[in-house]
Amino acid sequence: MVHASQFLDRLTFFAESFTGLPVRIIVQSPGNTAAAETLEAQVADALKIYLPYQVNPRGENKEELALAVYKGLVALQSSALLYRGLPTKEQLQSYKTESLEHLLDRDSTGITKGIYHVFEVSRRMQCLSEDYPVLGEEMTIGFSSLFSIADICESAKGVDRTGRQVYHLIDLALVHSYWKSLGVGEEELKRFISSFFEMKVREQIISPREEKLKESMLKQMKLPYQGIWEELDSLIKFDQSLQSNWEESWKRTEKWRMLVGNYFREIEGKNPFEVSSLSDVYHGIETRAKDSWSIKQEKDNNEVSDRWLQKIEAELKQTLTNSSLQEFPPSGIGSFRQLKFRLQTLERGGKKYRDIFSENFSTADIPLKKGLDDSQQMVFQEVPSSQLTALEIPANLQEAGGKSQYLPELRDGGLVPRAVRIMTYDLTRNQRI
């Protein structure tokens, strides 16, 4: 373990240079019961940056990796000021809410908040890498050293009401994108993800003669989810990251939720993001089985759903008939391969696939996002995730103006424009100039 205390002076200087504001780094040590008002008084006139008490990177030079992690956390929090990471009051008024944190918390499952966190971390990492390439590389090395396949594998497993192990596929997709944006290599992530499918297949293969089923079963299981994962993988890449802001991350969050919801409605008839917990699902099933009004309501809903599916089927047929292969995106839900699969599923009523789907991966389990929660905890630890969406900036600092300029710097024999950002700050008057 490497403690933050040995880097505080360097990190404070780094944060103040980065933001152009006075900074107070808050490190809450385990068991510290200091009065909250005392802490608040100490940091009242400064930008608050939170850091974990200690980190445990994997690698030979732990101190160097730990410093990279701490600098990365400082930069990610500071980036709310640099890359339009905080909404204005006018922007939030259009959502009829006081803060983005409140907006995200309206989803009782917490899934929206987790998805938004994936997009926003990815966006800011790309901004930092584009604006400060050396720092960006250092951050990805540090964050990658925190990645633990064994820990996430354990957290991503669950058990349904019958005692069978289940795997939360949407959760795994978000875990994959989250770590990819933090710099973990694609090959390592592929091995990590494929292991879940293979574990499920191995459980079903009970004799050597059934080994030949492995390849076809893997394909059958992966295909439905691959389009969703490819879509997510595409959405976390921002073509012009420096021109984006928090609202772009929010729009992508909503888009991916809608894509996944519609996709699962096609193959199983319900949106996995509308499921709050396993107990609610099972209780709902038992209630509907006994209530005559619920039975009629469910029948009406099924009729509406069937008409919606017929409409989707007709649209897919028209798209596949009237379009050439070159017009389809190479991957994602709109790719030719995925559209063809979805149409085949709809044409056979979805029953065969739905039976396989229900047997192996129940949508009732998808909202359980322990893998994503644990992944974020590996990086942020006791740092509030709200630091990305609700940075604590004292009002007097928010209102203060300031002069900033960018200077070039010679790096590796080449002149890098906008390499150094300089903010002018008057310490005697405690404000920016």
C-alpha cells in the first residue's frame, strides 16, 4: 500500500497549477472521526479535491504507479473546470432540477448514474490525453495498475432464486467500457469477458462428447449482446472530446439505455432497466398470477407489445431489402449481422431464443451492477463519485475572473502547442487576477 500523505505537497501544487485556483486536498484516513464542521472550516475558501488514503497498484515500482493514480484522480476532478464538466444553472433548469447529481439520483436503481459515470470518465480521459498527452499516458498506466480480473469476476457473479449462478451481461459491458477508457488493453479485456461465457458453457457441458457444442453455444450466447457492447464501445469514443461537455455524456447515456431497452423488448418483451430488484420481480410475478385485473392488464400489454414487434419486424425487413451492405455500420445494433439476427428472432416468434435466453441470462438480474460498482471503487475508493458531477467550488471562487494562457513546450524533439496552461493568481488578495 502507498499512502497519499507522501505526495500531498506535489499534488497540491499540481492541482493549483492545473486549475488556477487555491486547492485543499482532502484525505479521509480510516477511523478518522474529526468533526465535519472543522474540516469544512479548513477548506471553506478553496477548491476541494478528494483522494484515497492509500492505493495498492500492481507492479514493481509501486510509488511511481501510486503517484500516477493520485495525479489522475486530481486531473479527473479538476477537469470539471477545464472541459465544461459542470452544467450551468440555465442548462439544469431545462431538466427542472437543481443539480446533475439530483438528476442522476432520480433513478432508484442507480443504473443511470453508473452509465453516465462511464461516459463522463471516458470523455474527460480523452480530453486530458488530447490536451496533455504525457499526463494522459501516465494516468492510463496508473489506473491500469488497479485493474484486477479476479476481483471483478467474483463481483460479476450472482445467484438467482433457484440457486443457479447468473452473469450480469449489461454490467459486464459497462465494466469493459469503463476499464477500456482508463487504459486497460483490449486483449486483456477480451480474455476477461470471454471467460464468463465460457464458464457458463462449461457448466452445461457434462460429458466430453458435448465439447463440440461449445463453439455453437458460445456464438449463440454472444450474438445478442455483441451488438449492444459494440454500440457502447462506439459511444464511449468522442470524436471531438475538447468540444464536448457533460450534456454530451448525458445524451449518450440516454441513447444507450434506449437502445438496450428496445433491444431486450424485442427478444424478451421487457426493459431490463425497469427492473429494480430480484425481489420486486418475483413478488410482481406472484401478484399477477393471483390478480384477475393484472392478468387482463398483462394480456392487453402483450397485445400492444406484439403490435410493436410486428412494426419493428416490418421496418427491419424494409431496411435489409432496400439497403446495400456498404450502407450498414460495421458493428453495433445497426450492423447487417445484428439486423439479420434480430429479424430472424422476430420471424420465428422469438420463442426459441427467449427460452435459451431465460435459461441462461435472466434480464431480472441485469440491473445488479456490482461489477461496475466495484470497478469504480477500485479507482475512486473513498473518493465520492459526485466529485465528477458536483465539484465543490466556493461561491467566491466561482464568481472570480482570471487570466489564463497556454504556452508551447518542446517534448521529444517536437514543439507541442498548448502544452502548458498558466493561470495568474494573486495570493495577497486571495483571488485570481
